[in-house]
Amino acid sequence: MLKDGRVAVGFSVNGIEAEKLSAKQYDYLNTLLFGALKVLPEGTIVQKLDAYYFKEYQVSTRDKTYFQRRTIEHFSERQLLLHDGYLLISIGPELERDRNAANTLFALGRSLTKNPFDRIEDRQAAIEQVAADFTTTLASFDGISFNRLDDEGLQNLYLQYYNLEFDKDYQPTDALRTFSPSSTHAAIGEKRVNVITMSGQGSPLEPFARNARNIMSPWLYPLTNYLYFPHVLSVSIKIMNKEKILSDMDTTAKVIQNLDFMMTQDNRIKREEILDFTEEVRSENKNIVSTSVSVILYGGNTSELERHIQRTVAAFREMGSSDCFIESMDTANLFIANAPGNSDQNYRWLTMTGDNGAAYLNFLTKYTSDVKGDLLCDRFGVPVLVNLFNTELENQNALVIGPTGSGKSFTMAWFILQRFDRGEPQIIIDVGGTYLSASIALGGKYFEYDPERPLKFNPFLVERNPDGTFVLNGDKNNFLTNLLTVIWKGQNGTVRQSERSVLNELLLLYYVHYNKQSLATDSAITVPSLAGFYEYIIDYMDSSSADREYQKQAGSFHFDEFLLCLKPFAIGHYKEVLNSDEYEDLAEQKLIIFDMKKIKTNPILYPVVGMLITELAADQLARYPKINKWIYMDEAWSMLSDTMTDFIELMYRTIRKNNGSMTIITQGINEIITSPIGKAIKVNASTKYILRHTDTEEIDVLSKELAFTQHEKDKVLSLQLDKHYREIFLKQGEYGKVFRLEAPFAVQAVSTSKPQERETLRQLTAEYGDIYAAIQQFVELKKTGKL
């Protein structure tokens, strides 16, 4: 209850994340707001109060890793602009007078009404229903919700406002600072206060506008967190008596018309505006509201505050050239009038239709940080956690697209470092040593595949029964079939279904034969292998040549050609690759990197080894069923062909079943479009990372191929690259937004893909004999601009 007899109800507002809404959604939200305002009783005031305030980034470095400490130190050097939103709805006595600077409570020290609390109980009952109806209507819009403020919540809000201290860690508990009016401003304690009010509407007024990045934003966006300094934005909408205002306007228009002989140009324009306004209200059955928009600036540094005032004036002009007024004598009066729920004391109103008034109500806020995930920043540099292993999505796989120079390697290294620090196993299949520095710094296992010293695999070593026999399940059979068809037909060969069926059957027969043989003898025999399978096929051909089933198989399966292609891997030049007697156990390694640069140009080895490593990775990750696991294929995915579609589906299925994620990293959407497995990759990746593109035509193709909306395409087009950060577009499921990736120099040292920086770190590591000493020296070179 306020001293003028008004009763107010307050809510904290959970708003919609910035840049989320499209033009169509803004139109719908404005229609919803307009409808909610239209049914409010005359005299009701809706006030939206937004507090933007600085807060230091405070995270303890205790028990943190080296890179986590460097990251915390990096962000601790800045002030973060945070936002809290509130909604106040109030109704007052039936007989209320128009306000001016001389008759406010602050000016008079008392209420104009003789008994302002007469029938207060009726207003208390009425406001509950009014507030419930209004908030229920708005909460039907996805993303908006309200929390009712109780007595303590309201008291805290008043303490925050009258002390201009919105950081809850420093909020006074019961005292108000000294409030001092002056002829040019007001002061609260040591803080100077200025109020800037809107004095004229901009045009054309729309529910939305394109911000500086060309992204759809609320009409009021220039006055929100785009003013990157502490301020309070107060918007009040008062429901007016429509018939009375129309009557007054009609009278004014007639008076001007009757004085036509002495009418000035300004009066003619005013009359036309009145006639247009009254015609719009009557023909479209709109309501009439009074709207007040004020920005309250505060701070202890006078020269800095003057700069903020000028920036705020410019922000008003960005709203369709809206006019504003820098208050002086009225500052204290209007500061009190803009207090939570006290808007009826305001006297800076503009008359407009309800739909235009609704456009000034802003329900957007900062990005919401997830409870856990990877550290990124919103577009204003505020750190947030982003859960990129979102189990609410259909899958946790990702597709990363970024042209050369866009920072793919740097971006992925940033995520890899964080996931390593969380103890999540990761396997990277790379071409070119991109992640070598990160591997050294983190103590990862780095394999540079060399044909002269090959990794040894045996994909025929499958699960065993308690009696020692081997079990070839459906997934393993499919994998071996895919592997053998690639050896046989090549990376881009065509395999008929009949050939695949015969090969499946031959594999089953081989394991039946092997198990029968191993049970029949007490002496140890060699484990199943490609060489063993090769010998079995030769024996099978010799012993079954007269068999009708074999003849049927031979009619659709070229046995001799198959054996000829298998021979190099069974007993020839590549026999070391697929016939190991034991399993390569990498289960204890949390970061494993396979670099396939040396065999990339080998059309025989490259796809085979790529498949083996991918399957090995999936098997390794299956050993950690309860924690998040990650596989990345950077360029190496290009060795996959249409003969491997079943293999790709199998890998995705295996990874999903074992709480894992597969990330495909590529330079451009055309690589996905032209790849025979591109469709499988798109379908199986619920998360898309899009890095900055400079080719707008490629963005057109990318947006069409990935079914981006125009709003999402605009976000991709808006991505910025700065010397301190780069922006990326992340789409998870149906929702995409832009984040900043900002890493400290220590992280940049092991993440960079710039040849000069990578070579510098290697030289420093050799010189100091310690990667962390080298990183520290690298940081000094970056800070001093020598690198």
C-alpha cells in the first residue's frame, strides 16, 4: 500500500533470453500484451522495472586445475553487467488527479486525496484478480514466468532501489542512504543520480527492431543491456478513460479548425495528428494508454556519468529518433515517482494507443547459465555454462562447420581442455597434429600413425563366453562386414546386398568353425584374426566346391577377387595391421589423439585404419558407462564413404548407447552435401556448431541444408571476430543462439592453430624443458605484443 492510496502487487520476472525471438514471435507477444492491457480497469498502472548492475566474476580457484585457474583469473579482471527484472501492477482510488511537479507526494509531503485509504480493502481484493489475470496471460508465452514477491521480497526491492545497490551480496538490510536533491541531479549517498525521460515517440514504432548486429530485438533494446553500465529502466503504462480522451481531442481539433484564419503550420500538423489518432482508435477499437519511459543513471564518477548520459540520449534516438529530456530540477521528484509501484506519482506521460504502449514493455533478459557444462560467454562477455551434452535432445552428437581460418581447431581445443579437466574421456581422430600441444599439456596419449610402425589391431577379437568361445553379435558382425567390404571394394566401391549377405554368413561360419576347433583341442590355438579368416575361406572353398549352398554363394560372391584383396592384410605387406594377438588397452587414458596425416594419401590404409580407430574408440568409451564421453573426427571423417553408411549408423548407435557423443568437424557445408554419408551425419547430430563465415552465398546454402530459419540465418551472418574473442552459433535441437568464445592466453598457447604461435610454443618447451614454463613465457610474449 502506497501513501497515495494505491495498492501494488510485485513480481520478479523470468524473461526470454536475448535474441531468441523472431519478428513473427515479437508480433505475437505484442498482440498478447495489447490484449492483456486492453482488459485492465481504467486507472490500472503496469510498471516494468529493469535493473542493470555490475558484479565481479567471483569463482574460487581452490582445487582447480592449471587451466581452470588461468580462466578464472582472466574473467576476474572485469565487471559483468547483470540484469534483474520486476513487474509491478497497481490500482488506486477512483478520484485521482493529474500529476505535475508541484502536486506529487514528494513535493507536497502528503496526499492530495483527503482520505486515500478509503475502501482500501476493495482495492486489495481487486488487485489480486487483476494481477493474476495479467500475469497468467503473459505466462502463456513460452519463456516468460513470474514469481510473486512477498513482504520480504518487496522490502528488499525497495532497499535495492532507494540505495541503488542491486548486487545482493552488498545490499543494505535495513538502512537507506542519504537522499539529496539538487538543481541538476540528485544524490544517494556518494552516488550521483540522473534521470532521462522520453519526451517524444519515435516512428515508425514497431514491436521489434533490428539491433546493431541486425538481429530482431525488442523496440526498447537500445535502453537495455546495450547500455553497458549500471542503470535502471522504468516503463509504466497507465490505462486511460478512452471516451474522455477522445472527447478532449475532438474538442481540441475543433478549436484549431475554428481558428483556421490564424492557424500556424504547427497547429495544422497537430490537428492532422489528432484526427489520425482518433480515427485509428475508433476504427480499430483500440484502447488508449499513457506511457512513461525513464532511464535512471547513477555512479560516483561525474565525468564517467556525463558520458553515460550522452550515450543514453543516443540510445533514445536509436529508437526511431525518439526525443528525450535530461531532467534537472525534477530529478529527485521523478526518481521517487519511478520507485516500484509508485508510477502514479509520475507526470512525464505520452498518450498513445495500447498496442504502441505494449511495444515499450520489455520481457527479454540475459542468457541463462546451465547448472553444468562448458564455459562460454554471452554476446556481452558475461560467462555462462552451456550444457553441450544435453540428454533432453534426441542425441548428444554434434556437427561443427567452419571455413579455414574461422578457428575450428581453437574452438574444439577450448572444449577439449574443459572436458579433460572434468575427467571426461575423449578420443580425437585428426589429420595434421592440430591438438599436439594440448595433448602434451594435458598428458594425453598421442599416436601418430606410421605405416612403418603401425598400431596393431585385431577387430576379430570379440566378446567371449565363460567357456572361452567367441560371440559374434549383430553389431560386431556388421562392423566386420563393413570393414571387409572396404578392403575388398575400396573406399568408394559399391557392394550389392547379396554380397553383403554372403559375407555376413561367412563370418558366422568362421566363428562356429573356430569355436568348434578350440573346444576340440586342449592346446592353445591362435586367436581369431583376419589371417585366420583368410585361411578359413580358402579351406571353405576347397572343401565345399561341390556343395550346393557354396555354388549358390559363388553365383553372387566373387571369392577369388575377395581373397586377392584380403591377401595384403592377411599375409602380405599390411599383415601387422589387423592380426594382433592382444587388444590395445587404452582404458586408463582420458585423452587419446590419433593423427593420421602420414597415411591420408594412402587410399588402401586410410579408410581401413580410420574405421579401426573409430571402432576402437567406441569400444574404449563403452568402459565408462556412467560418465560423458566424446569422440571427435577432425577432417578424418572424409575417409568415410557410401560403403560405410551402415558402419556410421552402427557407430552412432554404439556411442549413444554408452552415454557418448560423436563430433564431426568439417570446413564447409558442401563437404557434407557431396559426401555419400552426409545425410547420416546430419540426421544423427542434434547439436550444430557454426563458426564465422565470410561467404554469404555459403551461408545461404548452409542455412537451407540445415533447415535454419531466417532468424537463425541472421544470427550466423552476425557472427563477429575480435582480437579478444570469436563468436560461434550453437543450435541444440530447435533453439540456436550466439556465444562468445573467449580464452585466456594460457589456453590460447595450447589451442592456437597459427603456425607461428605453435612453433613458438614448441621452441619454448624445448628451451625450458617444461610445457607450463613455456606457456607462461608464451603468455608474457602475448601480453607485451611480441607475439
